[in-house]
Amino acid sequence: MPRLSASALPLLIGAAVLAASVAAAAPARAAAIDLFYERTVMSAADARCNLFTPTLGSALNAARAQARGAALRSGVENSALFAAEQRAVTKARAVDCRSPDMTTAAGRVRTAFDGFQRLTVMTYPGDIAGWKAERSLARYNAVWSLSQTTSFGWDKASVGVVSGENALAAVATFADGAQPYAARLMLRDTRRAPAPYLDRHLADASGRLPLAARLPPAGAMRAINADQKDAAPETLLPDAGRKGAAKTGVAFRFPPSAITALAGLDPRESVAVDFVFTGRKGDVVRRAYIEVGDFAAGAAFVQTAAR
């Protein structure tokens, strides 16, 4: 994604802010904070002054979310990003929407994002699994606009957002034909656990942490229960269209709050979808792990806000 240079924002980015960032963090972290700050300033200015088209605004918001993820991956603390966000919003509010500086900054954003806003497909890679975003199909139903596919045992699941819907969905196929009666999204409870659980002792030889080691213990998690279950359209099934792929599956949809909750997590952590079955001695759970990654950036990329 294009980066907005500091010179493009003459009034919006002060030398004091940049100096404070450099003094407070290593150069790579300082650069990550600065990039997040720049994009937040212009995003806040757009929300206040209606500077950009919905498509460009979505592109800018996606870039902002991706900058946040990059900053967290570089080791920047959430508290530092929150402080940068507050400074950015304050700065955006202090500038007249019709001022020459705002006009110049907005023009340079349009130039920087001119090519990006015309993209219809983006892939957001992760450490283990990434997100595929596609907004060219926004007018169609029963296709993924944002998705990640994972295997768990012999089973497969795709999780994401279906085009035209404002809900997180999980679609699964089960090799033995079993049918779950419920599903729940398990994720970190940010009120109990403000920081992600990343157990580095479980990393592999290359330092990569498996998704199961990125989920907090049960006492620090919360559940969001699916509120709708249906037979899955074939177009949403994992590996849809591939030779030998399953032809039937089950689709669960979660309340809209699930999207907000997932987007607010640290990109380095994971969440789980628990599919719940009736067993002879009680419930049986099959768990699929999903990497949070740049879900927030992907969700912003496919969204065109109504204005």
C-alpha cells in the first residue's frame, strides 16, 4: 500500500510528534507509529470533512488497519498506538476543512491511493494463514468477500464475511458427515486480558508460533455464539469448485459484534471456532483455529460505507 510522506501533511504532522516517536522507540517501531499516525490523521479528517469518495475512504481505512497491524508486529505497544491515535484525531480536528493545507493533504492522498482504490482483489498474508479479500463481487450473494480457510483434523472450514452481509460466517465440511448443532467463536476477552497470549516456548525451529499457542487460556477467553445455522451454499464451501471437494456443508452466522471483536484483536494472535456436536456422554467439540492477521484491513478493504 502507498505511504503518505510527512511532507504531504505540512500542518497535520508536527516535528514534535515525530521527535517524540523516535525518542520513545527503536527506528523501525518509530516508523511504524508514524505511518499509523499519518493514516489516522487523514482518516479522521475524512470522517469530519467528507474529503474522499467511499471507495477511497475504504482504501485509506484498510491502509490504516494494515499500518496498525504492522506496528503491533514490530513490537509497538497498544498503549503507544492509542496515544498516537488520540494525537492524530486531535490534530485533524484542529485544521479547518477548507484550509489550503487540508486541501493539499487530501489531494496528495488521492494521488497516492489512485491505483490502490481501483484494486478489487487483495491478499493479506499472515504467519500461517492469510485473508483473501474481494470487493468486485459485492453485488452478488453467496460468495466470500473476505475469507480464510483452515483444516482441523480431516475437516475443513472457511471463516469470514459473505458478500452483501454484515456478519461473520463460518462454513464447515466434516469428513465423517457429522452435523454440529451449534458453533461459537472463542477469542480473547480484552477486558480480562488486555494483551495477547503468545507462548514463545511453543515456537518451532524457525520461531513461528502455531495458532493453538496464540489463543489465551479458558479463563481469559469469551464466547460469541452463532445465532443462525443453515445448509451452506456450495459456493461458500472450503475448496469450492475443486475436484473431489465436499459438496455439502453447514453455515453458521454470528452477530455483527463478532466482526468488531475480531477486528480489534492483535494481528499476532488467533481465535477459534468451536463446532459443537451431540455425543453419547455430552457435547463433543471440534475446534478450528483462525489467525487474526490483517482481518481488520481486509474488512475495511471490502467495505464501502454509505454516505
